[in-house]
Amino acid sequence: MPLLRLDAMPRSSLFLAAFILMLGCNQPVQSQRTTTDGQDTVQPQAVQAANETIWQGRQTAITRAVEVASPAIVSINVTEVREVRSRSPFGFSDPVFDQFFSRRYRQQVQSVGSGFVMSPDGYIVTNDHVAGNALKITVAFQDGKTLEGELVGTDPYTDLALIKVTPDKPLPYLSFSQEAPLVGEWAIALGNPFGLFEAAEPSVTVGVVSATGRNFSPMNDGRVYRDMIQTDAAINRGNSGGPLVNAVGEVLGVNTFIYTQQGGGSIGIGFAVPSNKVQGIISELRENGAVDRSYYTGLRVVELNRRFAIALELNSTDGVIVQSLDDDSPASTSGFRPYDVITSVNGEPITNSNDLSGRLIDFRPGDDVRFGVIRDGEALDLTLRLARQTG
């Protein structure tokens, strides 16, 4: 993956503990002290009460959320086949020399990521880049138990995967938050960074939800990261696939990648796939083993550059131009015309063709999609029902 603040003990709790101790010292001798050889001894009940008060003061929303979530966090050990390139015999790397003097070959490698149990019967959520190409999956729980995992399905576009284990008893699991994350609310990342603590309690880092709705251009590997949650909770290599939870232990999202400087490591900018998207994708994977993206529009579009914008008397280059339409396609029957400028999809702004394709992968054949269009200087809304690709 290219990719702590913990609440201190509340000061009020310390004052409360001190007050209780002082109060106890002012009680009648027979209720708090005993005398042995002329020396006063504090009764165990008073010490225990004070300790319990201090202990309660140490507990916060964060510690309670971690207590709820930790049993459902797992480490995922994966064996997969990767294509690697042999090193140049000349001791340096050069694209021209590598083309002739190095070779590509496939080898088995092992890697470790994180995940979490989403149902008591053993369904586990993680990232596609953790388990999507797995030949063998071993899932390790914090009590030391390991189980063989089966890859139910994976979705490279959203970087999500679903694993199934067969437990001998119901597993502790996490629930997804049904509320949109709030910018500034506590965000707790749990997982197994760098594979250091396999089959042990997960590592915990704490921050806040820094932002929501972060969008990225499609990556070279085809992944499309949209509507991401940004957090400053430290996420490192190996945290991938673990949950980002809120202060009540509900899943806000799946930790997926970080923004980092050369050399790697967390600099406080991490991103998670939001829970509403995770639930939809995982539901499809659980039911079908894959996500159906065989939609068809019949649109052919090109980028809206400055020359086209001037010719069409537009004030912005945001959007894409409809170059042509397939005959008898959803686009043609929905009223699209050549030279229409698409500026939004279901109210979300579109700046270029990557934006358009990135937004459309959220839809399925049969869905009605509302396109914002500019035609001859006028704004229109056109509704297109996606068809299914054939052949």
C-alpha cells in the first residue's frame, strides 16, 4: 500500500478521586480505620472504592469503542503469485537495458494485511489489494486461533474483497454505521501494521475524520477511489483492510491507502472506503461473487478543452463533449445529441472523462441515471436507463 492521540485521564476525575480519599479520611475512626498495636490502617474497602473511581476515570469513549471492536479484528496472511522483473546484470536499472537484459517471471510471495468480521458466521471484509489475488488465505484472530479463509469475491475497482471462514462457534463482529461520518468526530483505526502482531490484539491509532467525499483520478491499476473518508489516524502498511470505527465502535469505513512522502510511512493523511459503499459492494460479492458493471450507455465522449469551450461559447472546460451516439442505444433514446456537454451525473459535477467513468461504476444495468447537460447554451436534465452490454 503506497500509502495517537489518546484521551488523557479527565482532570475532573482526578479531583473526584482526591475528594473521595479526603472525605474518607474525615469519617469516624471506626468506619475507615482499624488500630493494630497503636497504628492506624486504612480499611481495604476505602482503597478499593478509590481505585474503582480512578479506573472509571481512565475509561473514555475511545477505550470503550476499542473494547467493542477489537475482538472482531483479524490479521490476513496471503500467499499469492506476483510478476517480478529480474535485476539487470549490470547492477543498475535502465528502461532500455532492462528491456533486453532482464526478464519477467512469476513467483509466490507472502503478504499480511488486516480485516474485520462482519457477521457471526465468518464473513470478513478486507481490501482487494490484500486478498484479491490470493492462492491461500490464513485468517488469524486475537485469541491466537487461525482459520483457513476462502475468497468469496473481490472488486478491484473499489478495492474491496470478501473472505469466508468456517468457525466452530459464532464470532464477534462489527456493525456498519448507518449515519454519514461527521467531520471532526473521533476516528479509530484498528489493524496489524507491518504484520508485527499477527494472532494478537490489534494496534489502535486515534484521530478524527478530517474530511469526507474525497475523490481521486482513476489509478494506473484501474482502482477508482471516490467519496473517500480522510483521517489523520495513523495508517501504515498492513493496516489495509482494517476498519475505521467511530466512538461507539461502528464501522465508518475500510482503511485503504495513505498519502505519503518518498520513503513511505504515515504523515497523517489516510483514506478509507466509506461504509455505505462497502455495504453495497460486499452485499453483491456475498450474493454473486462479483460486481456487475456490464452497463452500456451508447455514448462516445471526448474531453472539453479550451478550443471546444470557446467554440461552444462556454465559460469553463469542466465536462465532456458527446462526440457520437450508437444507434438505438440508451443514449439515443434518452434524447442525447452530438455536441451536448455533460456536466454532472446525478447532481455530482463532472470535470473530465475520468470523472464520468469513475461516477458510472457506481451504477448497475437497469439503473436510471440523471445527466446534467448543456446544449446550445441551455442547461438540461436527461435521464438515461443503463442497458447491459452484450457480446
